[in-house]
Amino acid sequence: MAPSPPNFEAGSMSLRMRPQTEYQYRDLNPGKNEIRLLKILPKRPESAFDSQVECSLFITSLDSAPKYHALSYTWKDPAERPKLGYVLLNGYPFKITPNLENAIFQLRSDSVQIFWIDALCINQKHDPERSHQVGKMRTIYERAENVIIWLGSSSSSVSHAFSFLEAIYESRSSNNIVADMLRDKTHVKSLEAIIKLYRRRYWNRIWVVQEIISAKKATVMCGKYRIDWLKLQTVQKYLWTRHEPYLIRLDHEEPTLSGLSVEIGLQGATAMELPQTLSSSGPDIIALLSTFWTKQALDPRDKIYALVGLSSARNDSRFVIDYSASVRQVYIHLVRYILVSSKKLDVICSKLRGSNEFDLPSWVPDWTVRSSKFGRPVLSIVETKGVQYCSAGTTTAEYELRDNDQILNVKGVLLSRIHFVGLKGTLESSTDFRTGLPILLNWYRLLYIIKTPRSADQEAFCRAIFYDRFSPKNYGSFSAPELMEQILGAMVLLTEIFCPEARIDPDLVRLRGKYQIERWWAESWFKTAFETARHRRFFVTDTELIGISAEPVEPGDLICILLGCWMPVVLRPKDGHYIFLGEACVHGYMYGKAMEELAEGKFQLQNFEIH
């Protein structure tokens, strides 16, 4: 293995021997479509610092640029201790992150290598240039000969992971051979290595989504090890489509492989793809934001800007990338743009609210919020099932932005008022059975407030806690009521295992004995239910509607359906106006029923001033 590159820190002997001046960028000419490219120079044998990486920048028009590669990598981990790496850039010391220094060190060869690398090719201290160049990034990655996906330095497990992935790729024409490989206990270490590979920080970075999707060719690199991106992608899809049940069993039965099914089915290469429900030619930016909501950025504005190039906003003059604007301004501008361009209010339902560190109006989503604190956004919950709610039918939004975009005035109907609420969904994770099962049992008992639950009520309960995201594949040979009964029976089975002291209602005990239910099947279903239940709350309204909404909802909050909004919302009256709390899944009112009742005169349109 090649030696690690040195990390020159302030005050070290090596740094003191370098020139103490900084590289000065020359301005790019936007009218000539100019970019900078980086030459990674070959190692000079006569150099006193034989492991020092030397580079040079040059300016070229993107339209006539020479052949080049592009690097996709993570900048740094905010949790890392302060530390810098260096390269010599046109003869001057230039500070970069240790991860980038390691990448460039590994990319250096016996000949000059030409790359586009954002940290070096964009003057990061000049906001106008940064704004302009970020708008070109999709084109830059599309035109690269190859995109190098740098996962970081090597470790003892990397060779096992890459070798096993290559072996599966070569054997994929025979399901039996691959099945034997998965069952072979000697390969447990290799599967563990794959889990570690997909848990590297790279996969959590928001910018890499555009970089990978735009690439015409890509190579995954970890230290000195390489594998073709298409092979990685093919193996993941193959394992999930052909061996999903066994992966789930391994996940539950082999302690060291916990999370394997999630990593193979949802993470890695799969997590970098556009869902089939989105148009590859230019999906709506809000759909992209909800798809890739877990990805992280050092700059909160990049949660949006990193995806613009993939979206329909890319060539829309109404959307402007502006790094001189504050995070608050950028997030409000996004909602305003979507309201103007789509005439829909769906964007306000796209994310559960957080601590509001940017002082946003309640109707503006904070895209920095992570699931571990405030719950999973509804679009990411339903996207894999292709669910298309239309609570407001085919209506368009009737809205007005006032007070310098601080107030959103909209029209809609008051559907009902929350009367009872269940326990808050304070689960730490989707595998927190000890906490989650008592919460769901508490929610189920709210049905008794209405009446003793019947089959239709039980089905309504299941649809609510799963956000009504069932597909024909889920039913198999069973009817919808039969599947719901099995799910409730599975809840009893898991309660007996994880919470034997909990009280279980007799009608649920009966369902437990009606079906033969396997534990792994039950756990799989309720991991999904807990993803929905996390930081949400079950409710019953004063008109006996049932549903689930954001954790902060309380008795007295209003369930409303706003024109042009795909889901019901919860509003809280406050000082003559309203506060937006989040979207709601209300059984029976997810597909336009309220608009039909509005036409029949059951409801009246009214204005809601939301702050």
C-alpha cells in the first residue's frame, strides 16, 4: 500500500520551509463560459519532499475544455478535530481538507492528470463566482470523462468488500451460486465489510447526488482499491430483487449483520438514484428535496443548491443561486418559487418542523432538520409506494404572500377539530420495539372512544399508522381487511416478545390466534410503522375522524384542507392568526372527498392567515 501523505500543520518544519504567500485566483469571465481545471503533476524523484503533491490551475472555456476527470468526495466531518492538509498550487501552499489531500495523493500517477475539483477550481471566498459556478456543476460532471467517487482512505475491511462485490457481480447469472455465497459463514466478514463501506460519510453528502447522477462513467475508489460504479449498482439491485427475503433474515438472525438489508436495499448506490416516479429530464425540486432529505451539507443553503441542477428549476430564471443571501432568505425564496411555479401548496407539508434556528415562518420547511429529532418527511415515506394523495382534488392554491414574505394567506376548509390525542411517538429508532409497541397500543385504544373497533375501524387504524401506503404487492392472496388483521396480530406477537407486561385488548388477542405469523415478517412490518410513528401522534377529532400528524398537535388544533395542497394540514389558532404544525393523514379524506363535500355545501371556503 502507498504511504499516507503528510499533513502539514501550522508551525511544522515542513510548512516553514515553504513560501509564506497565498495563491491568488484570477477572475473568470462568465461571458466566455469559463471554468478552472486542475493539473495533478507527477511525482518528481529529485524533490526533497517526495510525498508532497504539486498541482497547477488553468482557465479554459467549458465549451472547449480538454479531456478531464471530476472528483466526487466529502469535504470534511464537522466532528473532526481542526486539521488541515496542503498541496502546492502553482508553487504556493494551498490549504485543503485531509480527505481531499489523501484523494489527490492517490490520484497522482506517472503522468499529468487533469481534474475538476470544486474546493480548488472554484474561488470559495468569492460569493458571486461561487454562485455562478455552482450553476454549472451539472454540466461539468456530465462532460467529465470519468467521475472518481472517493470514499476515503482504505481500511482492513475494504479489500474484503470490493472482492466480494466483484464475486457476486461475476456470479449473478446463477441465483443458486449467490445464495450459497450468502449462506456461507466464511463470508460473514465480507458482508460486514459491505455494511461498513455503505456507512462511510461519503454517502451522506448532498452534493454527491448530482455528481453521480450526472456522470456518464464513474469509478468508486477507496484508498488504492477501485470498482466500477455500474458493478456496484448492479450488485445492489440484483441482491435486493433476487435475495431480499434472505437479506432480511440475515439482518435479524446474525447479530454482526444488523442493518444489512437496509444498507443493500436503501443505501449506497440505491440512495443516489432518482425514484422511478420522478422524471429524469427535470423533476420538481421539492420532490428531489424530499427524496434526498437525509443528505448533509456543511452550508445549510447547499441542501437546496446542490439539487437545483437536477431539477426543473435549473433553467428557470425565477430561481437564483445566491450565496450572498442568508439561510432564512434562501429557504423562504424556495417556497415562494414553488408557489409561483406550481400553484400548489405541497411544499409546506414537505418536512416536519424543528427547533427553528433560522427564525423561519411556520409554513417554511427547515431542510437541515434530521429524522433523529423531528421525524421523517411524508414525501420520503410514500415515494417508494408511488402514493399520490390529492386531498384538495384538482384545485390550485389561492394564496397571497404579505409582510415581506412573512405571512402566507391561503384559502381552504375547516374539516374538523382534534378532540383526543395519543401518546407522542418518541421513538429513538425504527427498531425501538420496547418503546414503540406500547405507543401503538395506546393509539389503538383511542378507537374505543368512538366505539368498540370493528373490522372497518381496524383497517382505518392500520392505514393511518402506515400513512395508507399499501401496494398490491403487499396484499398477495389476501384481501385488504385480512392483511390488516395479520398486521394487528403481528403487533400482538411482538408485544408478547418485547413487552410481555403490556395490556393487550381482547379483540387483538383473537387476531393473534387467527393467523400463523412469523417473527421476521412481523418485525419487518413494524419497523416500517415505527418510521411513520416517530415524532408523530395519533388523534381522534370531534367528528370521529381518525388520523396521525406531527408530534406537537394537541386537542383544539384544527384539521384543514387547503386549496392546492395534497394533504390535510394541522393549524393552531393563535392571536387572530394560525401557526402551521404539519401535514396529517386523515382516514377517508386523502383523495378529494372534502372538495366533493365543499361542492355539496357541507363546508365553506375561508381564509387562513398563517405566520
